[in-house]
Amino acid sequence: MKKERIFLNKIKKIPKNQLLIGGLAGILLLVIAIPVEKKAESTEQAEQTLEQTADESVGDYAKRMERRLGEILEDMESVGKVKVMITLKDGGKQMVEKDRSQSSENTQEQDGSTVRTSTQQQSQEETVYSGGGENGGEPFVTREMLPDVEGILVVAEGGGNAQVAKNISDAVLALFPVEVHKIKVVKMN
């Protein structure tokens, strides 16, 4: 109790404007410290988002193909309700535009009866960027190749019937460049 009174008496002796300035300085320090931590977290989140965006675009492609294949198969005779799963080998490829330059130079030297020929060839390749310079934008993509399909699973109500399963496999083979043993048709329970 005695210590508390001494502390309160010391605070009462400090002018109010100094207390106000000290309090505001403390609040300012708290405000400054909090966003710094959030910025570091948001940078990490941005990097993760970029990675997820690439994964999601491949995942979206697979889901879109699954949905479309399922809709087509459900319209086939005796197939019934269908669920489809497509696995992909990779994320696809992008072909980037390149500026290529080549030069060659032939030199012949004659020294009496001896003729020497030398050839120099140079080639140079640079990526073309959409923003103008190397650091000015994204690489200019000329062609995008879709991901390769690894395997397809079809779960269908009519999958227990051998003829229906064969029709489903034939339809999948007609739509996707997949080996026969990478297509599996099973009956839905």
C-alpha cells in the first residue's frame, strides 16, 4: 500500500501534458509494431497464393474435365448416375517466344600453295517479354499445352454391367489420350 501511494504521488507530480505525450507515444509504438508483423505474414500469404493459383488452375482443369465427362456419360444408355475422377501427370507446359539471331563468318587464307578455311558461327537466344524489357513484364507465351491425363476412374450405377462398362471405357478412350489400363469403371453402391 505504501509503495502504491508513493507511485501515485510521483505520477501526480508529472504535468498532465507530459503524461498525455507519453501515453500517445506508447499507443503510436503499438500501432507501428502491429502492421509490421501483418506485412510479413501477408508477404508469405502472397507467395503461397501464387503457388496455390498455379495448382488451382491445374485442379480447375481436372474438375472441369471431370464434370464434362460425367455429364456426357450420364446421358449414355444404362449408365445412370456417375462420378468421375481424373488424375493429371503434370501441370501442362507453356511455350515462350524467343528472339533468335545467328551469324556465321567464313574466312579463307592462302599462304603459297596452302589454303586455310575457317568458319565461325554464333547464335544468340533471348526471351521476349510482354512489357517490353526483361524486367518489364511477363514472358510472352506463344502456346500453352494442357496437362497430360494420368488416369481416369468412373463410378457409375450401371458399371456392374460388362457392356455398359465397355461403352464407358470406349467413350473415355475416344475423348482422352489414355492407355486402356489407366481407365477403371466400377459399379456405384
